[in-house]
Amino acid sequence: MLSFLVTLLYLVLAWHFYRTRWKDETNPFSLKSETLLMGAVILLHGWQLGMSLITPQGLDLGIGNTLSMLAWLVVVFVFGSNLLQNLASLYPALLPLAALCTGFQSLLPEHHVPLNSSLPLFKVHLLIALSAYSLLSITTLLAVFITVIEYNLHHLKSGNKLLRNLPPLLALEKLLFHIMKSGFLLLTATLISGSYFTHILTNQWFVLNHKNMFSLLSWVVFGILLAGHLIWGWRGRLAARLTIFGSVMLVLGYVGSKFVLEVLLHRS
């Protein structure tokens, strides 16, 4: 299937960037060629995703399609950011995860077409929600790299090849909070628009379930972190740990609940 081809291409690119960015081996391609190759794989993934998502009944948001779509959006955002700032050293960690999520389309073929998925407003809500999850997923990746950089700096490993190919620590932290602000605003819009659709379906503005509770907890964590950064200058390991914690809550709320319902309980 096409999803397996995309998975394979992501793994091949991950190996290439691992060798040339983390191992500092000679790069057989120019930066322009790398950009074109990445762009071609992203377009292929997008095309394959469109064929899986769009059905006559509406959008198929089964867990496999959802994971693949999240991975695609994350790769797109990082790819676009890499055109402005050198972030290619993130690819060896990001692309295997993208390959795994894309492979889940075949391994987890459950289908789920929400009742409102054909409505234009629902599609806007979905785009906002997935963009929020994707941006906040990128902050998690940045937080991990910030933790690694701080560890190496504190242990006098400044000559590490990986560190030489990454932006400076302060630049990564600035990028982290810049992306987090955008993700937090989109997550806020997601919770508001989600309440609207909940009201349409159940005549309630908020339903107490695992998805909503974990999503709300994640929103609180990111809100506290952004306020702490603005008021008290929180950064470094504290910011990285809170970022990872907030993202874990978000994953448990959305992907975790879909996995339990669709894969374990076979309910949509």
C-alpha cells in the first residue's frame, strides 16, 4: 500500500539525516536537493492521506488516519520552519515517529466518520484542533532537544556533533515559546469550538469524559507555563518538563481515548 511506501521513505530520510546531522558524515546531497526530496515525500504523504480521509459519507477519522494526519502536519510545520531556521537536526528524531504513525494506517484500519464531519464548520474545527496538537507536539520535540543540550553543556560535552548542528540553546527556547503561544491559542479555540459541537449533539456545553478532562488539564499546564515564562522568566529544564507533561496530557486525551474506544472496545 501507499502508506507503506511513505513509511519507508520517511525511514530512509531519517537514516540520511542521522548520518549527516548527528554523525556528521559527508552529505552526498546539496541542501536544495534535501529540501526537494523532503518536499516530494511530504506531498506524497499528503496525497495518500487525502485518499484515506475523504469518503462519500464525510471525513474518516479513525485512529490510523488521525495519527497519520497529525504526523503529516508536524512534518509540514517543521519543514516550513527549517526553511527559515536550521532545524534539520530534528529530522532523525521526528521522521521515525512520522513513519510509525503513517504505518499505523494499515495496522489500525478502524474507520470512524463523525456525524458532523461533512459540515464546513466541523472541518474548520478539525483543522484548528489538529494544528494545535501538531504545534504542541513540536514543542515536545524541542523540549527534549533543549533537555539534551542542557545536559551536555552541564557535563562539558560542548564538542558533541549533534550540538554543533543545532541552533543555540536560547534560539531553541525562543522558538519553543513562539510555537507554544500559537499552539495554546489554537487549543483554546479548539476547546471553545468543541463545546459548541458538544452542545449541538448533547444539548450540553461540557461533557465530563477522559478526552475533555485531559485536554483541559493540558490547556491549564500550557497556560501556567506561558504565564510563568512571561512573569517570572521560566525556562530551561522547568519549561521543558512542563511542556512534555502538557503534551502527554494532550495525547492521553485525544489519541489515548480514540485508541481505547476504537481498538480495544471497537466503538466509535
